[in-house]
Amino acid sequence: MKSFLAGLGIGVGLGLLFAPMSGEETRENIKDRASDLADQARGIAEQAREAVGEGRERIRNTFQAIKGGVQSTTSAATGTSGSSVNG
């Protein structure tokens, strides 16, 4: 009988140690995790906006360089010094 009561006591003690969180703790944990995920999503969205802006700027610069090269090639071919091809 003593070993049964000792086992019961140990079982109850371990049960209390490893019991799941209370409802309030669980809700708080979920709220904290949701907040962390929202912060991460905002950070990722900001990084994406920055990457798109940088890509757009690189494309714009490349286009301007190509446009300038075409204009100077056209000017050299036609013997004009103006920036307008039709002028």
C-alpha cells in the first residue's frame, strides 16, 4: 500500500509539473506568437518594397544608359550633334 501511495504521489507531482498551460497562459502565448509573426511579415514586406524600388532604379538607369548610347550612335551615324533623332 505504501508503494502505491508513493507512486500516486510521484504521479500527481509529475502531472502538475508537465500539465499543459492554463487557458489564460495559452491565450497570452498565442497572442505573443501572432504579434511576432505580424512583425516578421511587416519586416518581409518592407524588404520586398526596398528590393522592388532598387530593381526599378537599376532598370531605369540601364534604360537611360541604353537610350544615351542609341542617341549618340544615331547622332554619329547621321552626323548631327543634337539629342533629338527627328530634329
